[in-house]
Amino acid sequence: MSRRIFKGRQRVDMVKITNGRNLGVTFSKRRAGLYKKACELCMLCGAEIAIVIFSPEGKIFSFGHPSVETLVERFLGRNLPPPNNDVHNQQIVAHREAGIRELNTRLMNLEGALQMEKNRGESLQEIRKKADGVWWQSPIKELNLFHLQHLKRALEILKQKVVKEAQMVNNNAFPFQTLGSAWSPPNYTS
């Protein structure tokens, strides 16, 4: 019985990677590891960190705690208030504010959709009142796009039903096996 030999973790020589695929994978994994270590340093020590990375393809990646913009502005010496030592609370507040902004955006979208549906319903009721409850009999020029689409779907469904009924009538046109009058079934000789 032969034993398997495992290589385990091997040391990687620090030379530039020439294979494009390997370069992309290594860049992605090392960048993730760098971000993870920077995040741990921020959480454990309360450090403020800004990292900006340009990939070999020219894409820009950044990591900042509390934010890259704030730290760069402070590094450049622009007039900013002194940093707050309670960085963790700033993160919580920023996260809450981001969640609130997202919920407000979704709420505004839903309110817009609701108002649009209300307007459609009101216009449909107006057309039904004008046509005594039979809105498809109202003049076609008074129908808006929504009503025309609804009318088109209704007509397509009606057409399908008519074609289906016509096929059933054609298939059952001669219920008798032999030719003869429908009023008088053919005489069978016994």
C-alpha cells in the first residue's frame, strides 16, 4: 500500500506573474486578504485606514475606514473636523443611514407605482361611466394605451375561443358514422 505525499502549503517565489489568468486570480485573492487584514486592524485598534489599489487592467479598488474620501481630505490638510474616537458608532450610524436611504428610495418607487395604478383605475372608471359600464364600446380615441392593450388581450382571448369552438363544431359536424339525414338516423339491417 503506497502512501500519498501531500505538498501542503508551498512558499511562493516573489517574482512577477506572467500568465494573465494566474495574475488576475492572485491579484483578487491578495486584495481580499489585504482588505481583511485592514478591517481587522480597524476593529481591533480603532485605526483609520485608506487603501487605493490600481489593478494591472487599470481598475480602481479602494478600502477606507471610516471612508476613503474623509481620510484623503484629512491627509491633504483640508479643513475637516477632528476625528471622532468612537469609530464603531460612526459605522453603525452610517450603516443605518444607508439602510434608511435605501428604504426611502424603495418607498418612493412603490408610491409612484401605486399612484400610477390609481390613475389607471380612475381613468378606467371614467371610461366605464361614459360607456354605461361597457368600456369597450366607447370611442376608440378615448382609450389610452393601457386600455388599448387590455382590449387587444381580450380580443385575442376571444379569437382563441372562437377558433376553438369552430374546430369543435367542424369535428362534430357529422355525429353519425354513415351518411344520411341528421333528422333520421340511417337504417341498420340486422
